[in-house]
Amino acid sequence: VLSLLAHAHWVTSATYNRFHDQLLLSCGTDSQVKLWRAAAISSAPPSLDYEEADPSEVEADGIVRPYTDHEQSVFGAVWSAADAWIFASLSLDGKVVVNHVPPSEKYKILL
């Protein structure tokens, strides 16, 4: 179990990426969507040279990026079924925002 201090108000949704389960999305009534890295609880096997890696180069679990595109409470965030790097969020006013995982985070997972 991983517990994170995620939002300034209620969290309305949290979901993991079914293709890369070290990526999590959370959204809440603080009008934010947050992308998280949770490699410590991921099903992905650790890197073969993880023990030899310099601790200063290993990324800690935590927030990757906050998205502040909404002006009202965000009640849903979902990952795309077709593209592992795309997600959408929906706020109280009906605004839908489509975003993507930053390329730097994508390459950390793939390489």
C-alpha cells in the first residue's frame, strides 16, 4: 500500500495505468489532476543494474507533474485504452481535458 499526500481537498478519483502500472493519476475537488510515479509498488521488474545505480540518479516515487487546466472540481480521470501515454479528465463544468505523460517520464520507463 502506498499513501500519498495528494491534494489540498478531497480526492475524487485515483487510477493506475494498465500498461505501465507505476504511473498513477489522481484528481480532486481542488481542480487539479496529478500524475504520480509509484515504481516501488509496480509489477514491473526492477532494472537489472538497480543495485549498482548511483542513489542520486534513481528517481524517487512521488509526483511527476500537476495539471492545472481545470477551473472547477475534477471528478474523473481515465487512461486511454488505445495509447498508454494519453489520459483525459472531466470537471464539474463539463470541461474535458486530454493530456499526455511527459516525454522525459515516458523514456525513463521505456529505456
